[in-house]
Amino acid sequence: MSGEIIAIYPGSFDPLTNGHVDIIQRGSRLFDRIVVAVLLNLEKSPLFTVPERVDIARSVFASYTNVEVDTFDGLLVEYARRKRAGVIVRGLRAVSDFEYELQMALMNRRLNQEVETVFMMPAEPYTYVSSRLVKEVVALGGSVTGLVPSVVESRLREKKLARETLRA
Ligand code: PNS
């Protein structure tokens, strides 16, 4: 449909946190369509495979008709062009996020003037939540209840059990 505003929300999502969920919900209210785009990266030791991350996001947003979950590689702005998206959404938690986000937004603008980066703040309880910290807390036996969707919490528990069994 012409005139539709399509937004891309790119990231690693290893794993999806409630901070990501909050931003996607805000995006789904603001834009006609929001595409959660999981980067097919070459990170050496991700916790979740890309198909697992896609599967988790699809199950969390199964009831949202304007949320799509996809994967991408290569330049984000080229992917945005292919999806006919005019907006890249990024979440900003704290000042510490700003420098990296500013660099990416300006580089993406240089690469494609037609795509605008829009920053959104997550709800306050999620301003300190990151995938990296979630993984660290779980690995060390702490609880992440309320910080990630319940499907992520149970999959994290399964992964931890599997790793412990392998080590035993
Ligand atoms: O959630 P993340 O891991 O911080 O997301 C980073 C992401 C996926 C947005 C970024 O690495 C990216 O856009 N990668 C695609 C490659 C690209 O376009 N690079 C130039 C943009 S500055």
C-alpha cells in the first residue's frame, strides 16, 4: 500500500529482552508496519542461533498483525531499501548508548538519505537491561524474571541445563 510507513528495528536480539519488546510495541503503535530484523552476524559464540531468535520473536509477537520478524545481512540501509522502509528504529537507554548510535545513524544517513533513524526510549524499568547482562546473570545462576519474555526465560534455563549436562 503506498503511503504506508514501514520501520525496521534491527539488532542481534541474543536474546530478546523486555526492553526490545517495549520498543517494538511502541513502534507497532507509531508505524504502519515494523520489521524486527535479526542480524545474520558472524559472532563467534552467540547463545541463541538466528533461527531460535527469529522463532522467539515470532512467538512473542504472534498476535501483532503489523509486526514482522525477518533476518538480514549486508548493509542495513540496503535491506531497508529492499523492504521499502523509510525508518530505522533504535532504542536509547542511557547516555552511554548515544555515541555508538549517533555514529550509526549518521553513517546510515550518509549511505542512504531516504532512511531516517528514529530513537525511542524504553519504559523506565528496562533502561538498564541489555542482552549481554541478561546472559551473564543467567550464566551465573541469577534470576532475570520480568526482564525478558517468559519464553526467553524458559529457553535460557534449557540452554543452561544443556550446558551443565554437557560439562558433567
Ligand atoms: O543490537 P545491536 O547488536 O547493537 O545491532 C547492531 C546493528 C545490527 C544495528 C548493526 O550492527 C548493523 O546495522 N549492522 C548491519 C551492517 C551495516 O549496515 N553497517 C553499517 C551501519 S553503521
